[in-house]
Amino acid sequence: AESGEEVASDGPIAVLSVEKDAYDFGKVTEGTQIEHVFTFKNTGDVPLIISQVSASCGCTTPEYSRHPVAPGQEGTVKVVFDSNGQIGQQHKIISILSNASVKVVLLHLRGEVTRKS
């Protein structure tokens, strides 16, 4: 391989490239539902298959592209965070498990939830 190229030992791979892996929702009042869509691209040479997406807290519900994402195509992970009972600084971690070169990719949802006045 030429210099600067990544060499994969086991042939073609899928690569999950996230444009922005963190989303800061700022300050919200308790009870607010936060929705955010993370976009990723398969920059590898074989279809990317997501086997699981899980969140660090039951208050955060992920939805994701369940079909294989072809090389060069984009997929999404939509996250809904329910701020009920979640007072103070928040940092929720969403884990994407796939067949990509990096098996687990982490997404971050941050912000602050203030009490209803």
C-alpha cells in the first residue's frame, strides 16, 4: 500500500463515519422532549450493518437505519431524550454496534435540564 493509506488485514471493510458525534441541546425545562438525528456515512467498501444501538439511560430512545448502508451512502440514528425527572447537567451516551472497522461508535447528547418553575 502507498503511504497514507489504511491497510486492512482482512480485506474490504465498512467504515462508520459520523459527521458530528456530539449534540448539545443547551438548557431546557424539565419535561421537554429533545429529538436529534445523527447522520453517518459508510466510507468503507462493503455494506455497513448496524446490529444494535443502545443508550446509557432508559430516558433516551434511539431509532436507527435497520437496512444495510451501502458504501458511500448515509444512514441515521435518531435519538429522543425525555427530560422528565432528569434535573441538572446531562450526558447521555448512545452506542452504535456494527460490522464497521471500529465495532462500537459512541454518540453523545449533552445539555442541562432545569426544574419547572
